[in-house]
Amino acid sequence: MSTPFDDSAPSPVPTDVVDPSASDALEAPAPPEPAPEKRRTRGILISVGCVLLVAIAAGVGVFVHLSAHEAYDAARAAAESSIEEAAAARDGLSASVRNRADVVAGADDVVAVAPADLVDPAALAALGEQTASGEATVERAQATIESWEAPVLAEKPFWTWELTADSAALAKEERDAGSFEDSADTAEAELDAADTAVTDAAAALFASAPVVAATVEQANVSAATGSVLDFRDAAEAVAAQALPSDEAATALTAYADRAAALRASQAAELAEKAGPQLDTRLEIEAYARSISGGVLLDFDWAPTAAGAGGANSIGGTATWDSSRGGSSTITFSYSVADWWPGDDARALVTHEVGHSITAKCYQLFDSQSGPANEEWATAWAISMGQTAEGNGVQAYGYPSQAMIDLASGCR
């Protein structure tokens, strides 16, 4: 019986038959084809890129570091310059504060001792106000000085981040120093203004002394010549002051003392002349002063003068001194007041003032000669319009016209 053929079943393969293709399949696979050239190029590019990145990063780092150094150096130079200028301004302001404080202290002393009745009261009040304002200005300036001190800058750091941080700190120091310098300039200007105000007010006060002194002197015309001259000198010493100072305060104190002495002298002179004839004597003295040409006159009264006096005669004598602007002492007999205001009494008084005024005109004639002095005094009385015999004509004769002409030029 025949068996049908099944071609779907595998055919047996003899184990001793070698199939070349099968043997190839059993061997190790061959290496891949050299596509590695492309992969190697990519690796090289990556390596080069990394190197470039590192180089760029290093370059950027170096650039940033160098820039930080340059920025720090610039910031430090600017800060040092600003600090130096601010320190100079601080030193200058300190010196100004010391000077202005001295002026204000001097003004304080002046205000404390200035006698209100011997200076212009308005000027004294103005100086007081300006002194108080000046004190406040000095205090503000001192506060400005104390608001800043020159900093000590640290050594330059190395690391970039330290350089950056210190640059910012230096910039702040520069701003602070600049701000202080502006404040110092403002304080300096305020000090200058205050100083001017104080010194101007003090100058006005000092200048007022002789003006007020003249009024005080007029109220004490009977004071002795010495006290009057001392008082005038004291007033001029005050007027000569340039700045409020200890010296100025001393001058004002002396001025007040001389005023007290002047008033005391007036009181003493009036007490000496007290009596029933006081008013008449003062009237005669006032007339004599009115024609003396500024020569200071002292007056003494006695029962007799030059051998004359009593009920039937009048007499007088006079001395003169050309020093310190000229002064004279006149002595009248009591009877001059009895005869006043008669023509002979007025003529006699004028004759004696003619002697007194020689103190300012002694170079016009031989003032060392006794007879010449009497001729001069008589001529002077005549030149003043006094024609009564009391002018000296009765005692010394009529003077020459030349002497009268000379005398008429002395007033």
C-alpha cells in the first residue's frame, strides 16, 4: 500500500551532511562597518566646546575681576579726594568757630558791662540781640563739626566680591564727605554773617559813646576840668574799639568809672559854690564858657581877686594851659556876682576869658610876656565888643590896633 506524501512535514536532515550556510551561521558576527568617523568628530567638537567655554568663563572672570579692581580704584580715589576736601573744610570751620566764639564771648562781656545811660540804648539792645543770635550760630556750627569725622579707609581687598562691596562703601564715604563739606560751607557762611552782625552792632555801640558823653558832660558843666578831660578820654577810648572783646569791656568799665567821677566832681563843685549867689555865679560861669572857644574852664570864687573885691571893686585872675586841648582856671571876687550883669562886670569876665583862650592862640603873640598877656586879654575883650573899663583898659591901658586885630582872629 502506498503512503501519501506530506510535503508539510520537515525532511530529516542527515547529521553527517554539512550545510555551508549553516556553518556560516554558527560563526561569530563580523564587526560593524566603520561609521565611527562621525561619532569621533562629535566628541572632538564637544571637547573643544568645553575648552572654549572654560576659556571664555575664565576670560569673563578675569574681566570682571579687573573691572572690579578698576571700579574700586576709581571709587577710592574719589572718596579720598572728597574726604580730604571735607577734612580741610572741617578744620577751617573749627578755626572759624573758635574765632567767632571769641567774638561772641567778647560781645557778651561788652553787653554785661556797657552802662545803658552812657551809650545809645537802641545800640545796646541791638548788640544783645545779635550776640544771642551769634551764640546760636556758633552752637549750630559746632554741631556740624561733630556730625562727621574723616574715616580711616581699609586696605584694598583682593577678591572680586570684596572689591565690589568696598567700592559701594567708598561711594557712600564720598557722598557723606561731600554732604558734610556742603554743610560746613553753609555753617561757614552763617558764621560770617553772624560775625558781621555782631561786630557792626558793637561798632554802633562804641561810636555812640562820645555822642552820649557830650550830653552827660553838658549836664555836669561844673565838674572840674581834670574829670571832664578824663571822661572825654574814656569815651574816645570806647569809640576807638574795633571789636567786642575783653579790651572793649575794660574800656567801657573805665568809661563808666570816669562818668561816676565826673558826676561826683560836679556835686563837689556845686557844694563848694553853694550860697545865696549860686545862681548868679553859675550864670557868669555859663557866659564865660560860651565865649571860651572850647577851652575848658574851672572857676574859683574868693572875697578878693587881684587885690580887688568888696563893695567898691571887682577883680579876677586867670591861668591857662595849652595841654590836652586847652584849659584854664579863673578866679573871681565875690563882688563880680554882686555887680552882674553890669557892663563892667561883663567886661571883666570877658577880659579873664581872653587870658583863658590864650591856651589855643598862644602862638599869635609873645605869650611868655606878662605885659603882652594883659594887652592881649584887653584887646580880646575889646574885639568881643566889650568897651566898659572892666575890659582892662583902666588897669593896663588901651591896646594897639594890631593886637586887637590879632585877638579878633582867636575864637
